[in-house]
Amino acid sequence: MKIVIKIISYIIAFILMLIILAGILIGITTKTVLSQTYVINKLEETNFYEKVQKNLLIKEKDYIEQSGLEELNIEKIFTVEQIRKDVNNLFNQMYRGKIVSFNENNIKQQLDNQLDKMNLTTAEKKEADQIFETIINTYSTEVTYGTYSQYLNNVPKAITKINNTISEFSIVMYILPIIFTVIILIINRKQIKIGLKYIGISLLANGILLIGINIYIKTNMDISNLLILNKASSDLIIAIVTDILAKLNIVGIICTIIGFVGVVIGATYKKEKHKQKHS
Amino acid sequence: MQNNFARISKATIISIIVALLFAVIVVVAIKLIIGKQISFAVSILNTISIEEKQANEQKLEINTEKKRLDTYPAYGTKYGNIKIDSIGVDLPVYLGDTDEILNKGVGHYSGSYFPGEGGSIVYAAHNFARFFRKLPQVKVGNKIKITTNYGEFNYKVYDTQVIHMSESDKLPIQDEKEILMLYTCYPVTGIGHKKHRFVVYAELMEEE
């Protein structure tokens, strides 16, 4: 009977470990990549808008210099505020499950307004329109990744699906650990400290896994040199990944410490029982 | 006291081993279920991340007997540098001539030979101010230096021409003599699509 209780306790401890692990990973994901506020904060922290503007102006100036439209003042059009507005709008659409689209009318209008002040012939204005198309396409590519829209449009669907799934299971994720913890304690109600030992094992295993994931990623992936699309995006993704790894590490350490304490408490209980037998 | 400590330690160690076993079971299960996808993702991310870092470190070697490179750089990577002192050009050279490459520097037409191989080398760059805007100012006799990690090559300009973009025969690919041809859209200023190209022709200088 004691052996049966032991086996059942180990099985429940294993299941508890899995549930806690899932809860931790879901919790961290929900608070980071699935949170629009978090991502927008990271955009500000990594000076994303300024970096995009710097890159954009270099590319746009290249086209403008060879176009002969040197009088165009693009710094007035492609401001950090304009970029912030368009990028945040892009993320807003993504996190609300909408199709990603970019409204170029505002930029086209500003370019046309500047063109009207130049004394150009009709033929030159027509050529300028073609150049404006290139300028707007460059802006769309650099700022809203317009050329990748076919992939980007999968992101809102994925985010909506994940959020819906998490909402459905979130109550379960919070309640299940409590249920399984109580089950272990009930099974081992005559030896509560032994029950704590099993809970400690679950937490310790979680801590080992989380710290192990951290070490694996850091040793096998060159995170600091990630290059995705451009420097601004890469720095953003590096910052998010580094932050998530740090969170995993902290939670892992906490689980390890609490788990270790639980395990030691369970170990001390055996000592008391042994004393009682021989007294 | 010592016995108690030994017993507690033993029990603790057993529990730690069980916890490790739990972790190992999870790792094995993950590896069995999605191990391949994880390895693929890691290798893709690493390839992307170290691409820029290693591009400059890729060691190329030229077989001087056969006059051919033993290994060629990956398409899209930087393998050298071009310097034209007379017009202040000092730019990276990439293999390939896609839009992405031409926005970064000088593109090497991949159907032409490499410096040192004794054939036609064709380089192109946009007529942006930071690239080949001043190319039309190059004169016969000006020197051009190409630096790679397998050698340094010096060329002397012997001709410049304005050609129509359809005149590809004015950029001949041959392997009898090492000729460097640089071109850019022409005219270098003015509104509109450019239908002409300004070409600089230079021949390899004999080593002194």
C-alpha cells in the first residue's frame, strides 16, 4: 500500500510539474510577446523608430538625389512621429486580429504638396509621380514591411488563435496546480512533509528545466548577433528574447530554491519518524 | 547528529535525482516530438545571425596556376573593397547585383570573373552620391584598387564610354585578359528612368 501511494504520488508530482511548466511558459508569453503594451514599450526602449527613420532617410535620399528632386524635404515628411504612428498602427492591427494594411495617402499628399511648390513641367511631374511611387514603396517596406504583408497577415490570425486558446485554458491552468497539490497532500495526509517533498520535486524539476532551457538557448544560439530584416527589427527581437530568457531564469531559480526547500523538509520528516520508532 | 545529516543528505539527493529524471523525461519527449523542428529553427537563426559577422571572415584562396579561386564567396556576401582615389570612392564589394545588394554597395555581376582570374570583371553601383555619382569624372590613367582577403589588385583606366542599357556587348565577358568594367546609370542626375550607362574600362596593372 505504501508503495502504491508512493508511485501515485510520483505520477501526480510529474503531472504537477508539467502543469506548472505550462503555466509558467504561458504566463511569460502572455506578459511579453502576446502583450501589445509590452511590445510597444520595447519599441521605445530600443529606439526602434529612430533607427528606422535613420535607415529610411538614407535610402530615400539615395533615390531623391538621383531623381533631381533635391528640393524635396523628406525629413519633414518622414518624422519619428510619423513612423511611430504607422508602426504602432501596424501593431494595433496585428494584436486586434485585423488584416495589416498601410494607408499611404497622407505621405502621398505631403509629397504632392511639396511638388506643387516646384516649377516642373507636366512631363517632369509625371516622372516625379513614378519616383514618389518608389519613395512610398521604400517607406512601406522599411516601416511597415509592406513587401512581407502576405506573411504578416498570418500574424493577427495566429495571435487571435493563441489568445483564444489561452483564455479557454487559463482558468484550468490556475486551478489545476492547486488541485494536484491538494491531491498530493491528501494522499500523504499522514505524512504532510512527505507530500511537501513531492511538491518540492515538481518545483525543482521545473527549475532545472527552465534554467536548462536558458543555458541551451544561450549556448546554441547566437542571440546577440541575430539579424532579422534590418538592425532596428533585430535589436527589438534581441531585446525581447533576452528579456524572456531573463524572466525564465528568474522563475527557474525561484522554483529551484522553493523546490529544494520542499525536498529538504521531506527529508527531515523521515528523521523524526525514525526517532519515534526507536524512542 | 552525523547519522541524521547523512540520512537527510541521502534523502535530499534521491529527491534531486528524481527531479532530474523528471526533467530528462520531458527533454526526451520534446526531442522525440519536435526535435527536428527545433534543430532546424536553431540552425536557421544561427545562419541568419552569423551571416553578416562571418561574411568578412570567409577566407578565399586563389589557385595561381589555374588562375581560379579554390572557393567562391556565398552569393550576397561581401568579399572585397574597391577604392578609386581620384573620385573619393571607397566601397564594399558584394557578390551579386540584386536591388538589396546595390543598396549596400558595389555589386559584382556573378556571370563575370573574379579579380586575379584573368578575365572580365563587371561591377555595378547606383549613381547615388555615396556610391558611383562621380564615376563620370574618372579619367584615363586613373588607378583603381580592389582589395580582397586573397590579394590586392590594381587597375589602370584606359577608356570610358556612355552606352545604351541594351548594349550588353559593350561589357564583354572573356577570359583572355583581365579587364575591370565599372558602370552606373547615366546621366547621374535628372528626373526619370535612366536608359544609359556610364562605363569605365580598366586593365590589370603588371606587378612592379
